[in-house]
Amino acid sequence: MKKIMITVLVLVFILGIAGAAFAAPVTSFSDVPAKHWAYDAVAKLAKAGLVEGDNGRFSGERKLTRYEMAQVIANAMTKIDQADAAAKASIEKLQAEFATELGSLGVRVAKLEKKPSSFAISGDLRIRYRSNADQSATNLSANTKSRFDTRARVMFADENFAPNLSYYGRLQSLNNTKDQNANSTDNKSVTGALSLDRFEVDWKNADTTVQLGRYVPNLGPSILVWSPGFPIDGINFTQKMGKLTATAGYADLTAAFDNAAGITNSKADTVTAQMASLQYDFVKGTNVSLAYLNSMKPNASVAGSSNGYKFKQLDLTTSVKTGDFTILLEGIKNLHDNLPANAEKNGFYSRLQYKNLNLQQPGSTMLFIDYMKLGNWAVDSSAAMNNLFGCGGNGIGKDGAQGYGGGFATTIAKSCDFAFAAFWLKPYDAARTGAAFTSYKPSFQAWTNFRF
């Protein structure tokens, strides 16, 4: 144990008290004369209430007991607001070392600042109406498939539960009400079981991040390779190198198919895939990215496709922000070498957006206009694109989609928004696919989302 003089002087400099200005410092300790080299520092300690002495003496040459050291630390903790981050860390280490002795001080310890927990819990509730969202209804259909659906989610996270480690989890419940098919007047309601639709552990060190578990992949601004919001099971690596960000991962996509269908036990075969991307940020809001997805089981049985999951997608996206406007241009090509003869491998998507939605500012509004031209084998229009405002066709390998649409979102109250979108689409290439219909029935969506 160091002597009391050295110990208390270290605490002086930890808290920066030795550098504070005091007029005519005075010490009542008889064993510290005014000409002593430590006189000013000891006076500041006494004025700050960090040391009280022993029967009128400072006793700087004797050793501290652990209990006395705990008293000094307890006093120092009451001044922690004056300290910078490094000093706070030092005091917290001392507090941990002398936890037993500090506990014996009772009330005084109860007043010490405690490090706040980094655990957080949040949630959201969405109520939505959809009409022909999956383009199953055409100009030849008797009715338009429509439904109300609700989604309740609870999210929990700890961004600092261990050095370099964080986790994120999400519980979800889905309900589809009055779910009507395109060629039937029957209505039905389906409620999915409560599911852990996302749980990931992230390791981050400087510019390197590893995601493990059920996570949402980051493929840059692309929305055609993998629609934002659908978690998958696997591992993903991200490396930032200045303005360049590279990602690579391997995952099972089945969890996303379940979420798209609102079920928890998929009847689809396991579909594994490689994913990767490169994104270069020129300036804030302006970037270009190259994304890649390669299905490792192209012949797997997947809902919406009788020809397997034959995707080897390469996607080029650029996003440019100028003032209040953002322009997104995206082109995609399916490079798989065993597609059907009538496959259209190419796709194009564009968006012009005005402003961004601020959920903390009531009245904040975002507007957008889209144009798409998506081949029947360019994107997964059965599951991965279901989260888009306008779906990319009526199923994998069927008729694709081309046309336009748009919508808006507005913050109606803090953390609560209302949005609406509408699309008018037709088959991408009716001559190639042999489609008998000439257009899909219009697709409409309206929803409100409350977050807490």
C-alpha cells in the first residue's frame, strides 16, 4: 500500500483539483507548514473535502488502511462530475477494488454514482391495410386479394454487455385479418405464433464488425438483392477502410421466408447463400455499391417457385443526395447458368425521394416516386421483395413487373407515423412469359406505426 501523501496526490490530479484556482489556500494540519512542497495540494484536498486528517495532523508518512482508502475513494466519487472520462474510469476501477470496504460505509456508498446499465428495451405496433400487395390479382381476376394485418414487436439490446460485444433481439407476433384471395370471396384470419424473429451478437473492434445469429444483412443501399428488414441466420463480416466498406457472409435464408409468410415452421427446404458487398461513400448521402447473393442450393423447394431458388445476383446501386432530394438507381442481373428458357434475368429500380422522415418531429413528411422494370428471374418476388412498397411480380419465374408508383409518410405524433403507397404495374415481358393478362390490379397500402 502506498503512503497517504502519494495516494491523495494521485487523486488530486485524477480529479483535476490540483489545477483549480484557490485564493490564499489555508490548511489546519499542524504537520504541513506553509512552505512545504505539497502545501497547496493538501489545502485543496481539505477544501474539497477529500481528506479530514487525524487529530489536527495530515500524517502524510503513515500507511493507509483499506478502510481509510475506501473513505478517500468515497469522497472522490462525490466529485466525479468534475472529472473527464479517463479520470472517471480510474475512480471506477478503485471503487471495484475496494467494493467490500465501500459497502461497509453504508449510506455514503449509496450516494455514489453508479454506471448506468446499457440494456435497453423498445417496441413497435403496426396496423396495415394491403390490397394486391403480392400482385396475385390481375385484370382477369374476379377479386383483388386484400387484408388487414397487425404486427407487434418487442426489441431488447445491450450495446456494451461485454468488451467489444453487443447483442440485439426481437420478439414478433403477426396477425392477418380478413385475408381474401384474388379469386374467392372467402375471408379468413391467421395469427402466427410468437417468434424470436431476430437475435444477433455483434463483435466490434475499431473498423471491424462480426454479426452472428439471426441478423439483418447490410448490402449497402440495395433493395433488390435483399429487401431491408428480413433477418437471416448466419454470420457476417464487415470491414470499414476509410470511405470503403466491405461485407461478406454466409446464411440460411429460411427464417426470412417464414417471416414473409407470417409463420414459424417453414415447409420450404433449407436455402443457404453467400452474400457480399462493397460500398464507397463519396460524401455523406452519396455512394455507389456492388452487392452479390449466390444461392448454394438452387434446386431447393421454395414457396412461390416450382423451379427452385436459382439466384446468383449481381447488383449495382448508386444513391445521390442533393439538398432535400435523394435519387436511387439500381440495376440487377441474375447470373445463374441454369434458368428456364423464358427467364428474364435483368431488373432495374429507381426512386426519387423528397426529404427524410423525422419520427421525433410531428409534421415531418417524406415523399417518393418509384419506377421499376423487374424480370421474372431478376429478383425473388415471393419473399425477399415482399417488404417493398411495390412487389416485383407475382412469384419467382412467373411474369415479372414493370410500372410506377409512389407514396408518402408523415409523422402524426412523436414516434408515430402514417404512410400510404400505390403502384400500377403490368407484366415485364408478356410475350416471353406467355401471360394472358395485360396488367396487375392496382396495389395499395396504408399503415400506421407506433414506436416506444
